[in-house]
Amino acid sequence: MEIVVNFIPYGARENLKNHILVTTTNIKDACLKADSLIYIRIEMFLLARRVLRNNIPQILARRSMSVRPRKDQGTSEGRKKVTIQSLQDQRRNKVPITMLTACDYSTGLACSSNPDLDMILVGDSLAQVCLGYNSTTELTLQEMIHHARAVSRGTTHPLLVADMPFGTYYGSPASATANAVRLIQEGRADAVKLEGGSEILPVVRQLTSVGIPVMAHVGLMPQRHVALSGYRVQGRSIDNARRVLDDALALEDAGAFSIVIEAVPKELGSYITQRLKIPTIGIGAGPGTSGQVLVWDDAMGTWHGHKAKFVRRFADLQTARDSGITEYTTAVREGSFPGEAENYSMDNEKWDKFLATVLEK
């Protein structure tokens, strides 16, 4: 009987280069050829378990570290990967769509832990809440790629959308496409999000024509906060409301698969949703949109800066965090950490021999 063993060199788990066919008679020889191997994936595991137990436990090297990969990493029990079509199905069936932002591996993993979370947005708000910039306009494409890639490593079932940073899609459709491709390839995003109205229609058409899914963003556009004289509610006047509606309709026609509507009267958010045939994601646009999105730090209470009217804090992680830091520093200063249960020890006889060798020198 044969088993298949995939030997994967350290640092190359994602690139399975060495595939070795092993039988019960040559497994030892095969293993001897595998120097510097730290991971073995074995199919037909019932046989493999028995063979490995008796023959090659010595090559199953496990790196020693304080934080090890989760055993269930990469899985999301009970939920398949969210797709554009499944989002359309939710819209049609009036199942509200849920979306949160994430800016690193741990928040991507946390969002993925709940099967009811449909989408993750790597939003340019990370410029402020993660990098300490004054506004989103300071964020670069390379920084966005870095954070999107980190989030992607923790993301399982949610559809992963990345903001295109300020200035990365204002040039020609060709340059915008090149930047979007980088977010997809290097950042591992499933889709990109663009702020704007009729002025970005050529870019949206170009991106969607080459297979890059686009989520649009109308209403309040934070990347243009200076031109808008601040973060002001949009669509309160008849002309402005008409412009927001016209932009949303045009963006849908250009190929956007979904539209974020930010900071508009609830009546306008609901009406735009009724007029469109694609999902709308509201943030300060009332309950009548197809779904809702919030910035992680606002929703989880890790950001205690300005709180917009539409923000609800669903947790207070900052208080718990600060309390934990206080308890840690107190324990270290008073000497109660580490305690006996948190220490390693050496056999007394071996320790005495060690001291003897040191004293001899």
C-alpha cells in the first residue's frame, strides 16, 4: 500500500515543490532525503499514522515559540466563501449584509470567527486608527497593500474588500488598473473600493471590464474631507440629494457590484437602495440599506477619538486593554509574575553538575 507525503521546506508552505511517493518499505529512505523539513502532510492518514508513529517521529520538528498557529486556522465552520452572487442573494432575500473593517491579521481572524460576518473592508481609516496619521489622504498604496495582505492571512469566509488610497485612481484608467491589480495580487483582496461619482466612471468601467470587482462609495467621501470643509452629512439639499442618487445609478451602470452610502439622510439611503439592483452598504445612511458597515475600532471601542453620530460601540475593549496593561505592570513590579506555574525548571542533580562545571572554569 502507498501513501503520499508532501515534504515542504521551511518558509515555503504555500509552494508545494517536493511531492514524494512513499511506500511502507521506502519511507525511511525517503525521509533521509528530506533535510530541513518541518512539515509533513500525509494523505490516507489511517495508514500513515501507524507508519509514522513507528518510523519517523524524529523528523517532525516543531518550532518552539510562545505563539503557535491555531489548529483551526483557515477554516470557518458552517460558512462557505462569500461571493458577489451570494451577496446579491442576501439582498434579494432581504437578509441584511454585515461588514466590518480590519487592518491586520488578528482583526481579520476575529471578523472571520463569526459566520454571520459577510464582508471585511480594509478601509483607509487605518491611516488614523492604526498608523496615527491625521487623515486618510496620507495613506500610501504600499501601506494599504501591506495591511490588506496581513488581513487576508486571517480572513476565511468573508469577501475581502480593500480601499484604493487617495490619488491611486485619479489618473488614467490604465494607471488605476495597475494599482488595483497590485491590491488584488499583492494585497490578496477580492475586490477594491473607490470613493467618487460620475468623475470615476471610466475607471470603474475599466476595472470591471478586466474582471476586478468594484465597490463604489457615495455620499460623504472622507478622502475629500478638505474639499467638503470637513466630515459633513451629504444629501440634505434637493440638489445634493439628486447628485448622490445620480452618482449611485451611474456607478451601478458602470459595473459596480455594491455601493457604500455614507452619512446621508435615512430617507435618501432607503430610496437609493430601492432604486438600485445591487446591494447598498450603509454607514450613517439609516436602516433601509442592504447592509451596514462600521470601523472595527469604533464598533469594538478601541478608538475613543471623535465619535460620529452613526457609531454604536458594541464593546469596550479599550477599558479591558488598559486594565490588562495595568495588571501586568503591577504584577511585574511587585514580583508576582512570573509565578511558579509559569516557570521552567531543571533537575536538581543536573543543575548541581552545571554549577560544578562553571565553578571549575
